[in-house]
Amino acid sequence: MSKDTIIAKAYDLLKYSSPLIAKLPRSHKFTLGDRLQNMLADLLERLIEAYYSPPARKRDILLHTNILLEKIRYFFRLGYDLGLYDSLRYKDFAERINEIGRMCGGWLKSLEK
């Protein structure tokens, strides 16, 4: 797995979502916003950790990363359902997250060989 692809995608998602999270209304900034920001930073950190870990550890890290991705999906969906951003922005987030998920799944499958 090329680190330049999945890690770059996670980095771009964090960079892309940060300005939106910063503009969330005060009533959501410190709950939903902080939670999302921390999970996105954790995602980036876990992918970097997986890339540099020995093969025996990669699988466990990537399995936990998949769970984290699912949590992120739900939190972005919650933001949309609360009307914090429009459907185009939500669609963009969903596509980015799904792409990272597919890449993570492919990485996991490559470890099974």
C-alpha cells in the first residue's frame, strides 16, 4: 500500500473539513465539532502507524481504523441531519470517507495474501 495515497486522502479530508468544523454554531462546535476533528486526526495517525508498523500489527490497526471510519460516517451524517451543512457538502464528505474505507479494505485484503 502506498502511503502517499491513503494517508494523503486522510490528510486531505482533515484539511478539507477543518474550516467547516471551525464554522459550526457554538451549540455544536464543542461537541460534534471537537469529536469529528479528533476522530479525523486519529484516522490520520492510525494510517501512519499502520504504514510504519510490522506486518503482524498492521491488520489489527487497520481493523480498528475501519471501526473509526464507521464512527466518522455517522458523525458526519449527524451533522447533515442537524442541518449544519448542505447535501452537496455531505455528499463530498461521504465520498471521501468511502474512498478511504475502500482503500483501507483493500490494504487489509492485501495483508491476507
